[in-house]
Amino acid sequence: MGIVVRQSFKNTVILFLGFAIGGVNVLFLYTNFLHDDYYGLVTFLLSTAAILLPLLVFGMQHTIVKFFTSYTTKLERDRFLTSALVLPLLIIIPLALIGTMAYEAIANWISTENAIIKPYTYLIFLVAVFMGYFEVFYAFSKIQLQSVIGSFIKEVFARICTTFLLLSVYFQWITEIQFIYAIVIVYGIRMLIMMLYAFSLYRPRFILKPPDNIKEVLSYSFYIIMAGSASGILVEIDKFMIPQLEQIAQVAYYSVGVYIASVVGIPSRAMQQIINPLTAKELNDNNLAEVGNLYQKSSLTLLIAGGLLFLLINLNIKDLYQLLNKPEYAVGVLIVLILSVAELYKLAMGNNGAILTNSKYYKAFFYFSIAMAVSVIVLNRWLIAAIGIDGAALATTVVVLLFGTLKILYVKKKLQMQPFTVKTIKVLLLTLVLFAVFYSINLGLHPLLNMAIKSILITVLYVLAIYKMNISEEVNKLLNNYL
């Protein structure tokens, strides 16, 4: 776990920096400098592009991580990586032609409830291509166990650019319409920077000959395309469906709540960048004992970090919305709590997803993902119509809890390993106790002072309890090293 903890810590710092910049953008700049409709439009375009991403790049960002370490010679690896770069074009080019011919019908369909979407429909495809190839090149760096720079490019670069563009709107250097196009350009530049960095780590010779196990690669990629698309639907479909049932401004209110809740998942995003290729390597070497070890340690470490973030966010959320001073956005208080529960459960699952996608049982991940996608679409349709945007959050959380449990049980049955220990219960009890103690406390001060004082108290009590109970050897070593 040494390299995992080191790079996870660095990735976590980068993610917090990115989320801090993004938080300023989401909570203050977007809400004050951009009209709610245009904020909702940006969210809709990026979310829809994220849904298309796995299909356009043929799932290659996962295929690279899965197969790269199974090749033993540079020639084999170069043939494989060349195929990983070329195969997505066999999907992108035909879809681009079809989209061009059927553009009017597609644009009319997705803009039925909100006409503002129609002129920008083609940007969805363009952003999806940029996002997709970024992930492919990011996978190049992951297989070299160098995830930190890629994490910075992904999490910080685009957000800094967005900050500059929002300030440009405020100072009337650009219009809101020009802002939309500028965001697309930022994603294109981000992809090019990632490509240059990836090739600096490992530049394959361009060999237009597929690897000998191309059938296995294609089979895996097909399942991962479908599973990745389904996973994208789970994450982004709510922001796609809300404009079909509500005014597009509701997407802006909802997305702020989603963004705040997603902070709970930062530790997972940090650790997965390095633990996924390690899990793939150990599975390729059939070292199940080490996979099981990573499974439990990643679950416990992520849950400890996520528990603290869960407390800090939900015990300060009312003050945060008061500080935002936008009453229409305050509908997100409940959304944040509901989605935080889902994020915390995903953390507790550790590297469950990496085990499923990189083992011989990867087809099960496909079936789970399809079932989750169908379930979340049905629940969104029902619950958004019944209780509005709170229903979108509830739909996501119900699906995560139900199918997350089924995934844990499946891995337990097939590989005889599971992520939980007695220490898991201790962390959950500590989180619940502190939540109950601080939930009703109102200091009656300025929101910033309230947040600062409560955050300090919560953090000190939580970290001290984790340290004194010696729940995690890795966490205690980290605290000893950095404190």
C-alpha cells in the first residue's frame, strides 16, 4: 500500500485544490456571473458528453489498464497501444457522419422543453471526443504508475480556465454565448496537454497491426463500453433528464448540490487513479491474497477519509447556503445529504469496481451496470415527476445502495473476499455519533465563523478518535509523517 498511500495523498491534495477552485466557480462565480439558464446549459452539455464518452473511445481507457501489464515485450505493448488509439476512430467517424445527417432531428428532440439547448447540440459530441481521448491518454500515465500530473491536468487546469472565463464574462470581455464555446476549447486544450505528457512517459511506435489477443481485447472493450456507458448514465442521467421534465434552471440548482456532495468522494477519486492499475497487475499475476489485502485496506482508508468529509459538509451545509445568499439554490440542502450517503457507501466499497472490471468476472460488471442504468432511469422518471429534483438525488442513492451491496456479495461469492471488518463498524459509529452531536448545534455567528469553529472541533475530535483507536495503520503512519 506504500505507493498507493503516497500517490493517493498527492492526488487528494490536487483534488482538494481542484474542488476548492471549482467550489468558488460553482458556488459564487457561476451563480452570480452567469444566468441560471446558461449555467444549466453548461451542466447539461458536459453531463451529456460524459454519457457519450465510453462509447466514443470504445472503453479504451479501461482496456489499457486491464491489458497493458499482460504484455511482456515492447513490440506487443506498442501494437496494443496503437490499437487503443486507432479503434475509437472506427466509432467516432461514422457517428459524426450520422450525427451530421440527422442533426436537426437530434437537436429538436433534446431541446423539446428548453429551446436554448438546440444551437449548441453539436458541441456535446465535440466535448465527448475531447473528454474521451483525454481519458485514453490519462490511462497511458496510469499504467506507468504516474497519476499525479494527470490528476492535476484533469482536476485543476480546466477549473482555473473556467474561473478566468467566468471573470471574463463579468468584465464583459466575452459574452455568455462565447463562454459556452470557450469551455469547449478548454477541454480540447486539456486533451492535447495530456497527450504530450503521456507520450513523454511512454511513446509507442505506431504499428498498425493489432495485438495477437485482439479478440479478447475487443470482447473486453465491448462489455466495458456498455458498462461504462451505463455507469455514465448512473452519474449523469439526472442532469440530462431534469431539463426534459423541469425548467433548465433547475439543473443549475441541482448541480450545485451534486458538486458539494461529490466532495465526499474525493478520496476515492484520488486512490482509484493508482489502485486500479495495481489491482489489474495483481489479478494478472493471480495474486488474490494481495488483491484481498488491497480490498480491505482501500475500503477502510477511504471510509475514514470520507467519514470526515461527510461530517464537515453536512454539518456546515446550511451555513454554506446562507453564505451563498441565493435562496433558490438552498433547495439543495436535502440533495447534499442524500447524495453524501451514496458517496460514503461507494467509498466503503473500496476497489470493488477495479476487482470486477479487471478480473475474469468483468462481464458481471457489465450486467450490474446495465441493471443500474435501467433502474436509475425508471426511478428518475418517477421520482422527479413526483417530488422534483430531490427525487433525482433519491433515485441515484437507492440504486447505489442496492447494487453496491449486490456487487460486494458477488465478489464475496466468486473470490472469497469482502471489504468490511470490525473496524468498519467503528468508523461508521464514530461518524454517526459526531453527526448526532453536532447536527442541532447553532452558534448563532456569521456563517463563516460558524463553519470554521464547527469544522475545527469536528476535525480534531474525529482525527483524534481515529488515531487513538488505531483503526488504520496506514492512516496513523500518514498522520505521524505529515503532522
